[in-house]
Amino acid sequence: MDIAKVIGVIVFISIIIIEIFVLNVNEMLTQGIYQITSLPNALKNLYFKFYYYKGDLILCANNQNNFSITIYNISGKYTYIKSPQTVLPHTTKNITIVVTNWNEFIKSYEDNSYNLTTKLGFLGLNVTSYSVI
């Protein structure tokens, strides 16, 4: 009788472990599919505009999505942001971009040759974008 109880407990624990594993795999697949299908829409609903205001370069980030977007960095040879910024759903946020060398930045900008790297995060996914302004 004791062997039957031990076997029953082992089978019970095995079933619990299998169920937990299957549920986690299912959740990971569901989240991954959601991220992949949300990526094109997320990029369409995020707008960036640059402004020069009182000696500062300002990025106006407009997030029309239903989820927050974190801007980890916007960097180039002469630019960066001081810290990551979170843009909440359906909001606009102005972010000051630090310019380390205004003369070279303006020269590159006028030549349409300034390389800008943007690192974003949303829905557990990180995206890096490279552009020339």
C-alpha cells in the first residue's frame, strides 16, 4: 500500500510539472505572436519630429499606441539623450537631445549625412533603427 501512495504522489507531481511547463510554453508562444503582429502597427503609430527651441534640440515623440514605448537612446556622432524616456499610450512627450558639437552637427545635417541610431522598447521587444537626417 505504501508503494501505491508513493507512485501516486510521483505521478501527481509529474502531471503538475508537465502542466506548468505546457502553460508557460503556450504563454510564450502567444506573447511572441502578439509581438510580431504588433510590430508593424507600433511603428506606424509612433511619430518623431525634431525642433530647435531656445538653444536645445528637442525630439517630440507622439505615441498613438495602446501601450507605452521606452526610448532608450537616440544617438549619433554628436548627439545623445541623458536617460531613457517612456512615452505613455496616447501621449506626446518632448525629449531634449544633447548636442556635443553644434557646428559639426549642423554641417552634417545640412549635408543630409548625419547618422542617427534610435533604440526603442515596447511589449517586451527592443528595436534599433538607423536613419540619416
